[in-house]
Amino acid sequence: MKTKTALLSTAIGSLLALSLTTVSAYAADDANMEKCYGVAKAGKNDCAGPAHACAGQSKESSGKEWIKVPKGTCERIVGGSLSAK
């Protein structure tokens, strides 16, 4: 029984460590990114919008849908905006 408990504890600990690593990598990447509105194609948005709850669910391109791009890139994209239209 002790071996089974030790294996289970190790597995859970590994999953928690992996998830914390993933979250910290995403947060570091997030500091160098910005939301760019008006350039996401239908079904290619990064997150929730006014008519849906998650990424990839936009039905059409609009000024309210956004994708994350490296900082300083959005304003150089034709139609890109740092705020929703």
C-alpha cells in the first residue's frame, strides 16, 4: 500500500510542477505580448468575444475580436488596433 501511495504522490506532484511551469512561462510571454483587435480572421481569435465564450469561436472578422501579437506589432498591421472598435 505504501508503494502505491508514494507513486500516486509522485505523479500528482509532477503534474502540479508541470502546470506551474507552464503558467509561469505563459505569464513571462504575456508581458511581451499585446491584444490586437480587428485583425483576427473568423475562427482564429485568441479569446472570448462579445458573442462567444472562448478562443476559435468567432464566426466573422470584426473589430471586437483579437489575437495576441508581440508588443509594437499591432499598430503596424493594416486594420490593427490596440482597442476594440
